[in-house]
Amino acid sequence: MAAPPLGRLVLTHLLVALFGMGSWAAINGIWVELPVVVKDLPEGWSLPSYLSVLVALGNLSLLVVTLWRRLALGKGEQAPIQVVQALNVVGTALLAPLWQQVAPVGGQYHSVAFLTLAFVLALACCASNVTFLPFLSHLPPPFLRSFFLGQGLSALLPCVLALAQGVGRLECPSAPTNGTPGPPHNFPERFPASTFFWTLATLLVTSAAAFQGLLLLLPLPPSVTTGGPGPGLQVGAPGVEEEEEEASPLQEPPFQAASTTPGPDPEAHRLLSARGACLLSLLAVTNALTNGVLPAVQSFSCLPYGRLAYHLAAVLGSAANPLACFLAMGVLCRSLAWLGGLSLLGMLFGAYLMALAILSPCPPLVGTTAGLVLVVLSWVLCLGLFSYVKVAASSLLHGGGQRALLAVGVAIQVGSLLGAVAMFPPTSIYHVFHSGKDCVDLCGP
């Protein structure tokens, strides 16, 4: 089959990336906007703990998606994807005018509107991994890398928007000759939280429109459940995609796909193969670290080196995700041993960051340029390596079709949940980590 025109190919990759951008943009946006909203909500800085619990409870949406699959066999992925996108758009749009609304609960005022809408958005975002990814089984493997690039943008764009807003800007007063320095001066944000949420809702509308564009550009029958690409989607030189599909440990052999004799499901069998299980385990572990463990200690590991270190780590770390996806488009590692080695290297950087968090507020090289460079570089390399492993492992599993990509989504979500649950006691109950104070040197003689 002849390759499609270059313009159509580029447009499809762009639409897939914008589609992936809507997966976690809502929750990522709420996280980066917390320094603004906590100043006006009654929970104060306890709000991150509430949000962590709500995101964990958002995994209940996996049960809803599972029930849908049982009751609506052969209906395809369009309906649940559109429901997820509608919840994201409506929930974020309602946050803009309602986030400050409070109500008495148990004799105390709570931000009921903010927490309720955050829970709705958590349900939608958690469901995205097990609805968006199976839809991509209808497309050739390169489009999966475009999707993960867009998913990286779902973290990067809200972070850039928050920086443009001026979140966390402060100025330390000059140290007096006698006595203690005064409190830091916090600069007001350039635009309010409501504008931030309206802008975020616009990004989510763009993502939903991209999905509708994909449906028009690449029409798929709703009953398609196989892992084969749709008509007219063959890309690149002949034989390239065949080589990638052969690398998949979950691929259904051609002779079995053509057989008319019913038998055991080969995809389900191969999901339990050693190679398939290792790839899924890598996905679970890397996502447990990047989505659960490390975000819980980012402020503790970075803030001792200053607000600049924290902002650089957040922005450049988020940028490492799409950059890793670009790298995977050109150089895709198919060796399980190499992927394991890259994961171990990422864990070394993660261990260094965890050590900095444990030693906070006085980690090594605090107050030096070398310390700032090391912590930012460690965040970038750690997140970049794990992002590459996630994209590569998911691409290798792509050949198994819809069921394999559903397993990818479940592994990502379960790993993220376990990482968040594991970090809740040390951060919110036992307070193992200690933060410093702005404009106060706690490590001096």
C-alpha cells in the first residue's frame, strides 16, 4: 500500500499529540496552581494532602471503564473517550468561577466546590490511560510515540502557564546589621487563578477537538477490536512497521489471526510471557517513581537550593518528557536488557534526589551553584530516562493490539497509585521530610 501524503501524515501526528495532551492536563494544572489557590482556601497547605487522596480515589474510574467493557462489547473506545474529555472540559471550566466557593462541613469551612471538581477531574484523568491508549491500537506504532509526546505536554504546558502567571515570586529583604530579617515580600500574580483555569479549559477543548479530527481523518468502525492499523495508515518505508511489530512480545501471529478455528486467545497468553511481564513491570515501576514517589519529594529536594532551582527542575523536568518521546521516534531501544539498564540509571538519579529530600533543609552543596546545577540536572535526567523507558516499552507492546495497550494503561495507573500511596505516610503522617523557610538560612553556623 502506498504511503499517505506527507501533509496528511504530519497532520495525523499533530492530532494524536494534541489528543494525548488532554490526558492529564487538568490534574497537572491544579497541582501547579496550588501555590495560588491555597492562599484563599480554608485548608491552606493541607490542600496537597487532600488532592493526593482524591487522585488516588480517582482510580475508581478504572472499575467504571471495566464495567463498560463488559456491558458494551464491540462498542469501541469512542464513547468512553468522549465522556472523559467532556468531564475534563466541564470540570476545568467550572473551576474558573467556582474554585473559591466554601461551605461548612462538620462545623468547619471547606472548599467543597474545589475539592468536588478536583475529584471529578481525577476520575477523568485516571480513566484516560485505560481509554486513550487502547484506541491507539488502531494506529501504527509511531503514533504511540506522538501520543506520549502530547502526554508530556500535558505536564509542561500548565507549568509554563504557571510561570507566566508569576507563581511563587518573592523577594527577600536585605539582611539588617542587627536582629533577624523581616518576612519575604511575595509579588502578586500577573493574572488570577480563574484566568488560569479558563486557559486550561481552552487547552482541553483543543484536545477534544483533535480527537474529533482524528475520527474524521481516520474513520474507524466502532466494532473494531483488533490491533491492526486502520486503512490508509501505513507509514514510512515498506518493512519498517513489520520489523517493529515483530519485536513485540504480544503480537498475534499472522497464521493465528487468519485462522477460522476458535482457540485460546494468543494475546492473553503472551501477556503472561516473561518478556511481556517484564515490560509491564518496567512500566509500573517507572510510573510509580515519576508519578507517585518523586513528585512527593520534589519541593524538599529543590527548595533548599532556592526558588530558581525548584522552578528550573519543574520546567526542564517536564520538558524532558516530550524530548524523550522525540528521541524514541528516531532511536527506539528494543532490548529488554538495555531498557532495564536505563531504568537502573534513572533510579540512581532518583536515589540521589531522595537523599537530598531526606537531608532537607541542609543537603550537600546547599547555597552553591554546583548544588543547584546537580539537583536540576538530576531531575531532568531522571525524568527523561524514565520517560524514554515508558515510551519504548509501550511501543514494544503495541503489536499485541487493544488488549496489550489496555494492559499498558493499567500498569501505568496501578504503578502511579502504588507510588502515591507509598509516599502518603512519610510525607503527610510521619513527616519524615522537612522543608526550609524562605529567606532564612537554617544551615548557617
